[in-house]
Amino acid sequence: MKYRNPAIPEGINTTETNPLKEFVFLTSVVIACIIIITTILALLIDSAAEIIPFEFEVAISQDIAKTLNNEHNKVDDYLQGLADQIIPHMNLPEDMKIQVHYVDKDVVNAMATLGGHVLVYRGLLEKLPNENALVMLLGHEIAHIKLRHPVKALGKGVTISLILSAVLGSSSDSVSELINDTSMLTMLSFSRDQEQASDNVGIKVLNSYYGHVQSATDLFQTFKSEHKKAGVNVPQFLSTHPDIESRIEHLNNMAKKQNWIQQGTINSIPEHIFKRIKIAPETVTSFE
């Protein structure tokens, strides 16, 4: 009797499910797991940041501190002096030292970063209509540091980098580079909730320092004007920052709810500061 191989049933190496659907499903599961893990770790980082010693921030920001301290002038002294006057109204921890740095670049921005460093750019300083708005700005940025937002942002950035390294097989050295990258330390981004929390502290400082909240929203009117000039209109759901109009409305409502005095003296930024940044006081747009 001659042996014959049995006939192979049809469809044994095929599946009714489209391979592309299986790939999409598996990819979706992996992405969902990454999002869940990242969210959980982010929440843990937020909680842990409260107990991380401030000295840790200072230690890992040594490189950026050296870069920022290379140039020092009268504008730095003025900004630091104003910050030193409002800090007693902010109830900062004793070991939390704030250093304000003037950055001579045409950027309409200011930022808080690790180690208690606050950067104020010429592009913004020369457009502020008064010192009251500057106090609001400094109060807002120092609030980020007080509330430990920079170290929370760094922690989340490192966490995401670790997860991506594990998934994509990147070198762990990339995480070390992220921590040591001074440009990254100056560009830490904060969430909408963190921005609003800092807005709340900023207006409280303004009220405590002056006894009123006149010009509390001038800072945001400045940003609004600049956005309009640049044609920038980012939908709120796409932006990490709350919508400018929402921030102005929130601050006005907060002032009314707290029964704060909303009219008061408006202080000018000293003329010698405007001369130092090469702009005449009369060219500054007023938002009063």
C-alpha cells in the first residue's frame, strides 16, 4: 500500500480577522497602556514633588545657573530688588532662594525654572505698561517655584523619556542628556491648572503688596495685544495655557469675590530701566 500525505485543510494558515485590524488593536492596547502608566506616574510625581528637597533642584540646575549669572547689570538689580520686596508677601520656605535674571532678547515672555531661577526677557519688559503689571508677573513666576511646578514638569519629562526609551529601545543616556540639557530646563512647560494656580498667587501678592489689585490684568492684556499683532490664535483645547480672556475674567471675578480694592496707584517702571533696555517710556503701550 503506497503512503500518501494527507491533504492540508484549506484556510489552515489564514484567519478570518484582517491582519491590519490585529495590528491596530495591538498598537491601541500598547498606546493605552503607555498612557495609563504615564498618567499614574505623573500623579505619583506630583505627590512626591512636595517632599523633594529644594536643594535637589538647586543641585541639578548648576549648569543653567552658571550660564544665567554670566552677565549682570542694573536691570537685573532692579528686577531682583523688586522680587525681594514682594517675596515677604509670599510665605516661601526659608531655603527657597529666588534669583531673577534679565535676558536681553526680543522675546515676549518670562519663565520660572529649576533652582529658583526666574527669567524676564527684554521683549516683555519693554512692553509692560507699569510696575504693577511687573509685580503681577514676578508674583506669578515665583509662585511656580513655590508650588514646585518646575520639578514636577522635569519629573514628567524624564518619566515620558524613560517610557519611550523602553518602548523604542533608545539609549538610557538620552534621559541623562535630558536632565543635563540646560535649554530644556529653561523651557519647562506647565499645565493649565498650574498656570491658574500661579495666577491666583500672583494677584494675591499684588493685593498684599499694594493694598489693591489695580492693573492685575495688564500683563495679560499685553500678551493679548502681542498675540493679535502676531496673528496667533491657538484654541484653548490645544494650548497648555488657559485662554487669555478666561484668565482675565477669572482674575476679575476673584478680585470681586475677595472684595479687594480694584482701583489704586499705578507705579511706573523707572525711566533709567527703560533707558537701559533702549526704549523710551513714552513708546510703551498703555493698557490702563
